[in-house]
Amino acid sequence: MVSLMAQTFVILAAGFGSRLNQLPSSIPKALIKLRNRPIIDFALDNIANYLPEIKTTIIITGYKKKLIEEYVELNASKYSFDLHCVYALDYKKGNGKSLSAAEFYVNDRFFLAMCDHLFEAPHYHTIKLESDRETDLSLCIDFTPNSHIQLEDATKVFTDSENNILHIGKNLSTWTAIDTGLFCLSPCVFKRLKQVSGKNVSVTDGVNQMIRHGDCVKGVDVSGSFWADIDTLTDLKNVEVYLSADESSRESEGE
């Protein structure tokens, strides 16, 4: 398999985070603190550490965009890649609409993640190795999700024996794995998002549209690698516990 060298990373950071932030009007979700650092810092640091080929990272903003823009302006010099904010005018109409705001800034394959998803190194390494130019969408999926993942709220996928994704959605009655939220996409996703009917459009709607049109949509198995979707205060606490335990383990191994 020929590995792909996507050079752009898109981070969706337009949402309210109302289930996580006890004071919804105060700050955007991307800037809520995890271990005394904004959540988005973890995504940016991981891009720098695990995807050195990335030249441009685009942060899609919406709710309280000025706060994110100010934070990016203060911290952009820390990274070797260019860091830009793009405002999604229709961010209230779903994360698919937010993603569509990146269309004019992306002209080749790109990585995509939400600002509130955390991944370990194997996610980034595996999706780089297992994505190729014949695949329109690669999505890291977990066949054996950890107990901290809230399955009732997770996006599920149904795959065949070769990890082609046949169905995706939160309400699938039959599923084989969980969508972890790290993608590698071709720009055709923007065309598919436009074909989705309805006022509100999600990224999942776009993926289903790709499947219906016969685009190559594959799952990348990252089972056993830690990841988290931080939607609630419980999620936040679970991740803090994991990171603290992981840090203690690393310190013990270094002694």
C-alpha cells in the first residue's frame, strides 16, 4: 500500500460544549481546561509530534470565535506548521456545515478531527500507513472500545470483512466498531455534504452520502489504542484520571 502524505489538518472547534461547560456562555469547548490546559492544545501538540509532514492546520470556529482566534494568535509560533482560524457561518446547523467552511482552504487529501477528541500516537501512525489515494475516506475505528467510552452516545460503524464501512450512525442496531473521530479524507467529502438534504448536516451525514455514492470508505483498526471523546464532565474526569495514571507509569519506567 502506498502511504499518503496529506499536508493539511482540519480541527472542528465550532461547537458550544453545553454538556461539558457548566457555564455555557463563558468559553468555547476548545478552550475548556484539561489538566490546566485548553483541550485544543492536546490536538495541536499531537499533530506536531506525530504528523511532522503537516504544513497547515485549520481550526474551524463558530461559538465564541474571537476567544479561539486570540488564543491561536498567542500560541501559533509554538508550532512548525501554519495555524489558521476559519469561521463557519452555519456552525449552528451541525458539524457537517462547519466542515464545509474548510472547502476553499483544502485542495488535496487532509486529516480531520474534532477538538474534543484525544488520541494516542498509534492512531496517527496507523491512519498514515493505511490510507492511500484510492481511498476517499479513512476513519480510525475501535472494535474493542474501553469501558470509559459511552456506547449509547458513540457513533457506530458496520464494516465488512475487509473493513469497508457499509453503515455509520449513532443509532445502528447492528454494528461492528466505534468511530473514534480521526479521519483522512479526499476533497470529495465537500461535494457529498452539499448533497445532504435537511437544515442540519453532520459529518456522519456526509460519510453516509459517500457510502451511497460508492466512494471508497474504509475503517482503520486502532483497537487497543487509547482515545476519548470529551462530551461531558464525566468524560473529562475519566481522561484526567487516565492521563495522570499514564504519566505516573512513565515516570516509574524512567526510574
